Amino acid sequence: MSPTRQLFRLTPPQILVLGFATVILIGAVLLSLPIATEGVAALSFTDALFTATSAVCVTGLVVVDTATTFSTFGEVVIMILIQVGGLGFMGFATFFALLLGKRVGMRERLILTEAYNQNRLGGVVQLVKYMVIIFALFEGIGFLILAARWVPEFGLKGLYYALFHSISAFNNAGFDLMGDQFGPFSSMTAFVGDPIVSLTLASLFIIGGIGFVVLVELFQYRYARRFSLHTKLVFVTTLCLTVVGVGGILVIEWGNADTLGALGFGDAAMAAFFQGVTPRTAGFNTLDLAAMYPATQFLIILLMFIGASPSSTGGGIKTTTFVAILLAVWGMVRGHDDVVTFRRRIPHGQIYKALTVSVASMALVTIMTMLLTITESSDVFHVFFETVSAFGTVGLSLGVTPELSETGKFLVIFTMFAGRLGPMTIAFAVAKRMVKPPYRHPEERPLIG
Amino acid sequence: MSPTRQLFRLTPPQILVLGFATVILIGAVLLSLPIATEGVAALSFTDALFTATSAVCVTGLVVVDTATTFSTFGEVVIMILIQVGGLGFMGFATFFALLLGKRVGMRERLILTEAYNQNRLGGVVQLVKYMVIIFALFEGIGFLILAARWVPEFGLKGLYYALFHSISAFNNAGFDLMGDQFGPFSSMTAFVGDPIVSLTLASLFIIGGIGFVVLVELFQYRYARRFSLHTKLVFVTTLCLTVVGVGGILVIEWGNADTLGALGFGDAAMAAFFQGVTPRTAGFNTLDLAAMYPATQFLIILLMFIGASPSSTGGGIKTTTFVAILLAVWGMVRGHDDVVTFRRRIPHGQIYKALTVSVASMALVTIMTMLLTITESSDVFHVFFETVSAFGTVGLSLGVTPELSETGKFLVIFTMFAGRLGPMTIAFAVAKRMVKPPYRHPEERPLIG
Ligand SMILES: [K+]
Ligand SMILES: [K+]
């Protein structure tokens, strides 16, 4: 069989894995070129691969400080990788195909359906068109506001900062260029008391994390006059998680002199808000995470694991997955066979999928944490935090990333990759599909629990 | 309504929760009496409640060293609490009812079915009879072997040690009386190189953790000539987890001078075997857990969470729950709708139950760990280890238990209780059952993952 036909026989999950891997490799090669860096001669290929993976998977974990290490060329490469990774490489490919007037075939629609976790084939090309419009709209607005704030302070460089951070925020990437101004790895801590920067970035990554399906529905509300169950669940869950995150940080950290305790009331409230929403899964920070109490760090781990909403730029197991499981457990406790919410029944197949995604994700995080505790000498809890951050494509860190060993870097690279695509997509891509046998085995019930 | 009729209206999960709680409270009152302790005047009620809960839930976590704190009266109370808790209070009640020639009614059978996680009502009274025989048999054999080893060393006290440790081991309780001889909290570390003690205890808790359903099937094999799917799954999973546990500890700890590295080849192999099987869920240790590498401690956390097999004296989510989930995820990855193993199909309801039990257990462990990181100043990872140990009724500790705050003790008490009964039983007992509505809501599919 010719290579082309072989490629044609790849399943949608395999295409996605290969596509993302290709984009990452191209990025890694570009970032390892001498012109990509300033100061240092050139990045090791491992570090370049790590940075490219972190950008394409919109994670934001960094082994080297972005601003002080990379040249403008390198930074622009990172920005483009973030945009391609955030929109999704299939969305990007489809957009260019549409621009060139090409037809999007059934096969491409199937891959898009897989890429954006859609339940149906219909409207998936329309979704891509809307996505591009939404990206342009919100990144444009973000750019204008940040430019208005930063051009007076940094001059022309402020325009560049505005563009980079608007893209980084809306794609939930968490990359920043503030190392030049306020010290390496400072993230957004310099703007903890700046409402324009804080709230603009937070708005961008919250909207980016809501998911395009919801955003499209919002735009179409005046015609449709109703919201889908999906949109209602995303809204309620996002709101609840925000309240839990912000409230939890406020309550726990209020007396911590190294975090909220050092700030005035208004700044503390704003910082708590920012840190409460950033684990889902933006990755910027305005407070020093390492100075937080362990209880707060634990809360952030939970929020990072849950992550953003489906078909968004964010990661994690997703808000709807989380709420579907809660509803299923609650239903079982109440003795109700159906999982009912908002007067709609969520089919058991969806619950089953939610549980499988969660279990596979936990397995991935657990195995990766275990391997990293072997390869790294860092504190176990910090390593666990790092793994969940990588899996959820969040990018928050308690300081483990820059100290990672060579093997550790590859483990985190794999975790980011698996986290962006989803462990089930990776598994589908690798596993050989079974041919369904023509008979069914007899049933037998083992004891459970 | 009269109180008797009110009691009669309690559901089986409510009876189990109240029954276990009553036994614990009686134990706590007895252990707080001045005659229960030696040296100290009397135990605080919190410490007595903690010890009673730990004994009834066959956990083995101790806030005070058992041998040096309690009088012989106190130790015998603990031994009885372990026996009642290990057999299960309903099994105990049923056994006495049978002894007194009483009829076991439909209602009691229903509660027994719930208590031992049986799928069917039939044979549940027969199971209790077998259980009592099995307890007497194995605890008797254990007693004889340990007596032969300990009477020469400790004289008459060796008989008492043999009885206590045989009961503690077969019930997977993890309580020991070696503090008198080898220092408080020393557990079985003095016997790391003693094959008779090590292997007898390990055999007792492995057999106790296999589950009575499997043991009964083994005894009946010469008539039945076949094993159920349940028994096959328990055997394969127990074997695999033993290989993973023992092998993992051997490989990781081989070079650790504070654990295996200090021992000769034979002793090291025996110690690795003992520590590899004790997390499921015996709780004795022959090596210093705190001296182990974090990777080993992490592996032990996993094994403790999975725990023993259903209808056994052990805790955790259970081996069959774990393997059912693995099979379900594997099946989904391979694109197979049915979950098939050993040429049998596990019904989706069972998989669903396994996933719900696991998710509820993870939620419990997560919430308790978070609360404990707030109340305790100990290392977060050590607190996490402690919580999983309490949930899995294991009893291993990295040293957190004796340092627990007053609130922390109550949190661990609740975790042990919920771990022994299962989080779903607690939820069933507390939640109000919903009356099934006469209609079904329309179906709608949110995006998942
Ligand atoms: K991120
Ligand atoms: K135990």
C-alpha cells in the first residue's frame, strides 16, 4: 500500500495526534535555531521541544523564561504556535481550506467532530467559521484595551505586548513577556493591583475557556431564544467553580502575609478573583503560588484538574464532565435511574463517557506523578501540582519546571500533549480497534465495592 | 409513630451506619474508663473514640501506642472490637441469633446483603455460618503458629500475643502489642528478618483480604468444580497487585540504605514481600515507611486506595471495582460496547456502580485531605497518605496520627468510618430517597471531555 493510502486509512484520533505532533516538531526546530534566542547561543533541542509543546498545547509551563531567553523571532514563533494550538490544528487547516475555496469533505468533518468533541457532524464547519470570527473579535478587543494601558508605559513595545498577551490570554496559554521588565518567571505579579490588566486578561481567558459552542449559542440567542442543556451546564458549573475558587482563596489566604494579607481590601479581592479563575486553565498568576498555604494549593489542583469547558482553548477533564459525574453519583444516591437536570435526561452513554474520561485522566496524572517522583528530587506535592498543571494545560507551577531533569522534561512534555488531546484520544490513536464478535458472552456479575 | 416502628422503618444502610456507630460508642466508653489504661490516668474521650473507631473499622491508625497505653482490659476490649468490626456487626448479630435458635427474617437478610455487598439474597445466612467457621479456622491456625514462636521467647505472655496478633492480622486490623517490647509505634519492625512471624501474619491478612465469598467457593470447589467470575477476578487482580507492590518496592527501595539496602538478600526479599502486601489493607509494617523514597510511598497510596476484595476484612475501593474500571476503559478504547473478561460479560450496571464507588471514594479522600491540610501543620503529602490509609482502613502512617489536632482526629475518625462502610453506604443512609416520577424527561446530550 502506498504511503498516501496508508495515511488515508488513519483514524481521526491518529490524524489529530500526528497533526499536533507535527506542529510541535516544526515549532521545536524553529525555536532551537540560533536566531530564536538572545543572550544564549541556542536552546537545547529538549528545551525547544518543551517550549513548543507548552505553546501548542496552550499550557504555559516554561523551562526558560520566555522574554529574557527568546529573541523577537522566537517570541513570534511562540505566539503563532499558541494561536495554532489554541484554535486547534484542524480548525486552522479547515479555515485555510475554506479561504482557498476548497470543499471540506466528510472525512475532514469527522476529524473536526473528534477534535472539538462534538456529538454530531452537522454544523461543524460552520463552527470553525464562527470560531475564527470569535478569535478575531475577542483578541482584537483585548489587544486594544491592553494597548491603551501599555503603550503609555512601554511605548511601541506596548503594542507588541498587547498583541502577545491578548493572544496568550484568550487561548488560555499563560505565556508572558514580563520577564524583561519585572524579572524572569514573574508572570503577572507586577499587575496584582492593576484592574485594567487583571480584569482584561481574566475576561479573555474566561471567555476563551467557556467554549465556542456556548459562545456561538450566545451570539445566536436572539434568533434561537433558548439555550441548550450544554450551555446551561457550562454556565452554572463555571459560576459555581468561580465562587468556590475565589471564595476559597479569599477565606484561606486572607491572613497570609505573603499573599493576600499584604494587600489592601480592593487589591486582595481582585487578586483572589484572578487566582480563583486562572486555574481553569489560564496559567497566569498575580500572587506567588509557592507562598500560598497548602490548602489553597490543593484547591488549585482540584480546579486545574476540572479545567475549562469542552470545545474551548482550556484543558482539564472539563466542567461538563465533572458535573455529569456529580449528577450521576447524586442520582444513584437518591435511587433515581435517570440522570436528570434542567428537566432534561443525560443519556447513560454520556455519563459512562464522563466517568471513563475522568478515570483515564486520573490514571494518567497518577502514573506521571509517580514517574516524576522517581526522576525528580523535588517535593512530592510540588511534583503532583506540576503534573496536574501539565495535564490540565494550565501552566501554574510551584517552581518545579525550571529544575526538571532531562527525563522529567520528556515526562511533562508527554503529559501536556496527552492533556491537550485528552487521554482517551491518545488511547484511541494507539489501540487497535477490535472487530466486533458475532456473538455476545453470557453475563455474570462480580461483587463491586 | 412509636420509636420501635420508626426504627423498623430505617433502611438497611441506615441500620448499618447506626449499628457500627453504636458498637464504636460502646467501645469508646469502655476505653475511656480508668481501668482501660495503665500509666496514664485515663484516656481523653476523643482518643478513646479514635481508638475504638480504628479498631471497629479494622484500620489500625493509633493516636497512642496500644501496648504501653492500655491495660490488659483495654487491650482485650480492642481485640473484641476488632473481631466484631472485622466480621461485621450484622454478621455478629446474625451469628448470635442463629446460636439462640432464632429465625433470620427477610429484613435481616436484606441488611446482610447490603453489609456484605452481595448481589442476591439467597445464601446470605449460609455465608455468615461459613464466615464464622472460616474465622475460627484461620485465627486458630494463626494462633498456634504464633504461639509456637512466641511462647519460648515471652513465656505465657506469648500465648496472649499470639491470640491478639492472629485476630488483628486475619481481620486486617493492623493493631499490635509490640510497643512494650520494642518501643512505642514499632509495629512489626523487630520481626523484619523473622520468616515465621512475617509469613504467618502475611498469610493471615492476605487470606482475610481475599473475601469470604472466594474462600467459601474454594472450600466448595470439590463439589462445584468451577469458579465464579468474581473469584477469578479476585485471584488475578490480587496476584497482579502483589507482583506490582512487591516488585515496585524491591526495585525502588533496593538501593535505599534506610530500608532494603540495610538488609541481606533473603531479609530484603521477605521485607519487600511483607510491605508489598500489607497496603492491601493490613497495616502492619516491618520497614520504616517514613524512610522510604517518595515514589514507594506513592505506590503504597495507590495500593491502599485499591485495597482488598469485597466481603473481606479489608477496605479500599476493592480489587474487583478497580479491575472492572480498567476493563471498561480498555473496552471503550478498543471500541467494544460490552465489557468482557474470562468469556463473561460484566453488565453495564456493575461497571456504573464501580465507577460511582471510585468517584465517591476519590471525592471523600480529596475533601478530607483538603480539610486536614487546613487543620494540620504536617507535610501535605504525609497528610494525603494518612487520609488514604484511613479511608482504606489500612493503618499505615508516615507519623501524622499521633500529632493530629483535636479537629484532625475527628476528621480521621469520620474517614475511617466512611471507608469501612463505603462512601455510598453513608450517602444512601443520609440521603432522602426520591420517589420515582411517573414520567421521564426528554434526553439531551451535553458535550463531554
Ligand atoms: K494554560
Ligand atoms: K488495617
